[in-house]
Amino acid sequence: MTETSRLPVPVTDEWDWQLQARCRGANSTLFFHPDAERGSARERREERAKAICRACPVRTECREHALQVEEQYGVWGALGESERRAMIVDRRRLARQHAV
């Protein structure tokens, strides 16, 4: 389950970027995998979702949001689940190093 305590305060200025998202109104099944989807089917679906993201004017904001709240599922800002997990782990490691 996504950790919601890290969600930013829902202020219009912080969420208006979503109104410009290329995925707005798209079928969410393109961005979130169905149960038991594996292998090449998953890769093809993710690549279609990422293609939409790469052309999105708010890709950076979307990606940063997903990293900040540690979104576990779906394609966000042209990053898949495993790519985001790796970035989150790297960010945590850097934060620990700077805390010492």
C-alpha cells in the first residue's frame, strides 16, 4: 500500500500540473498492470505508457511526485515500478550519507 503520510499538502498550486498531463483521461490499465501480467506483454504495455509520458509537458512533476510519495505501482513520469524503486533506494542511501 502506498504510504500516504508523505503526500504533499493538497494545495491547488501543487496539483495543477495534473491538469496538463498527457495521460489525463486515458485508460488507466495502460499505466497500471493487471494481475498476473508478466514478460513481454508487460514490457509492451509499459513501453506504450512511457511513450505517452515522454511526450508529456509535466513529466518531471509527475516523476518527482511519484518518487516523493514512493508510489509503488504503475508508470509515472516515464518510470516503471522497478526503475522508481531503484531511484528511491538511491535517494534513501544518499540521505543517510548526508545525515552522518
